[in-house]
Amino acid sequence: MADHEQGSMDIRVQEKTFHGFIRMATWGAIICVCVLIFMALANA
């Protein structure tokens, strides 16, 4: 069994995926807020 060294794993792919998820969640929240504001202004 190979010895594991703390901090030696390449995590660039995981970091890129996480940043993409955060970006998507942020834009999704912004779009939801904009839709709610539009509905309030349009008396929906």
C-alpha cells in the first residue's frame, strides 16, 4: 500500500467544478430575484 502524503493530491478539477457550481448558483439566485421583482412590479 502506498504512503499518502497530506496535500499532494491535484485538486484543480474539483476546484474548477466548485467554482462553476458557485457561479451557476449565484446567477440562478439573481435570475429568481429579478423574476420576483418583475412580478411585483407587474402586479402578477
